[in-house]
Amino acid sequence: MKSERKNLTSVDGPADLFTDEYYMRAALRLAERAAADGEVPVGAVAVRDGVVIAKAWNQVEMLKDATAHAEILVLTAASNAVGDWRMDGVTVFVTKEPCAMCAGALVNARVARVVYGLADPRCGACGSALDVTGFRGMLHNVEVKGGVLEPECRTLMQEFFRQARERSRNREPGTGK
Ligand SMILES: [Zn+2]
């Protein structure tokens, strides 16, 4: 088994099939899609038994809906895929630490595990600013792992906001320093 895996190489180096990094790469591709649409680049995939059952990216601007975060949309898509609201045994991979709304939804959906890339010290609700997923009063606790492909997730986010600042500067000539 080990030697077979060694032969599976990709442009990123040795194969990381079925690892947290593998699924985070899928989430990153969805985040890039969000960025291309002018959305804050956050992507998410839901995985059960090694299979991606749902994919989503942030669509707040497109849907003009403050609740259209990648995690909410991926939970809705996953529920539709499995025909149940209970996400037993499901892991959600998301490029940025979920906010309070999304962390609450992950708890309510009974998601087993959430894996995120970039921590959010200001609003992250999986242990950074708040700990909604681990709050003892909740009916369910979600296992959390952060920092997976953090550099890639951070670069994507920083680049998006750098370009957004540039665009707004260009719109208002003479206001820059
Ligand atoms: Zn959110």
C-alpha cells in the first residue's frame, strides 16, 4: 500500500490523498472561485467516509444574503445530498475559521469535525475569538483542527484584500497619501 502511494505524485509533491491537506486543497480551489467572483475568498467542502458530498464558496454578494457563507451553503448542499439534516461522521473543511453564525450551524448540524486553514483572531468562533464549537453548554461539540495549509489560505485572503484596496484607491483619485 505504501509503495503504491509513493507512485502517486502531483505537482505539489508527494500524494496527499485522503489527508486533511488534500481536502483543504479542494476547499482552496473553491475559495479561488469566490475571489474570481469578487467575493471574500472562503471555500468549503463536506466529506463523509473519504467522499466529498458537498462543495460551496462564499456567495454573500451574489445572493445579496448575509447568511450565504461557504459553511452555511455547504451544510445545505450536504443535507440535500444525504437527505438528512444530521451530519454524523461528516468533516467540514473550510479555508478560514468559521464565524459565530457558521460555528453555531456546524454544531446544530452535528458535524463531527471542522478543519480550517486560516485562524481569525477577531471573529473566529472555533476557539480564537469565541469557542462556539467547544462551548460546554452546547448539545453537541465539534472536534476542531486549525492551521491546515494556513500559508496558502492566508495568501489568498491577503491578496484579495490588497486588490480590493487597490481598486477602491483607483476609484477615488487624489485621496491616497
Ligand atoms: Zn460564517
